[in-house]
Amino acid sequence: MDWIIFLTVFGILFLGELGDKTQLIVFNLTLEQEKSYKVGIGATLGFAVIVTIGVLFGSIITNYVPISLISIISGIIFILLGIIDIFSGFVCANFVFDILQSVYTAAAKEAMEILFNFIDHLNDRFSNWYRARVVYKRFDYPEGG
């Protein structure tokens, strides 16, 4: 394993996501739920899926488009977004952000509810399996054996 790449990606993502809206949404969802570990599992799985899609998309695109062209295009897009953000003013940007955040939050809550139900189902199945296994072990084997 190339530790330099691993640590670089980890550091960039950690610092880039620190205080991001995703972290704030996870924080708020944790406050609303009784079992906060479900929020952690859901957020981790959601982020893992998004990152996996990015990796797959990136590996496919690099087969057809040179990396230098991708760098130039992404740089131009970031510069244009910055210029648009500066000239459009913060009122418009905040309005759009509020709308997107409310839609995203509603969708995230719905997805988290589905995930929580699924985790509850898995937890119930595991608990039943574990109880059955422990009970059978207690009655199938004599003590000390």
C-alpha cells in the first residue's frame, strides 16, 4: 500500500469535509435519533457509496480523456463558479443554498429512516440468531465440555 497517497487523500478529505454541510446534517440527525450509531453507519455508508461512484467515474473518464485536459476543465469550472458566486451576490447564493439544503435534508432524513429500518431488521435477525445459538449451546454441550 502506498501510504503517501492514502494519507494525502485522507488529509484532503478530512480537512475539506470538516465543518461541511454534510457534517452539520449528520450532527443534526444524531440529535434527533435515539440510536446515534445508526446515523454514523448511515453516513459512513452513504459517503462510501459517493466516493466509490467518484472513483469509478474517474477511472472510466481517464480511459477516454487525458488527465491534463480534465485538470484544465475542472480548474476553469471552479474559477467560473467562483466568479459567478462573487457577482451574483450572497443573497441569491444563500437562497439557492437554503432551497437545496432543505431538499437535501428531507431526502437525507427519508434515506436515513429507510436505513434505520434496515439496520433494525438486521439487528433483530442477528439478535434472534445469537440468542438461538447461545441457548442451543447451553443445552447441547455439558458444562466444561
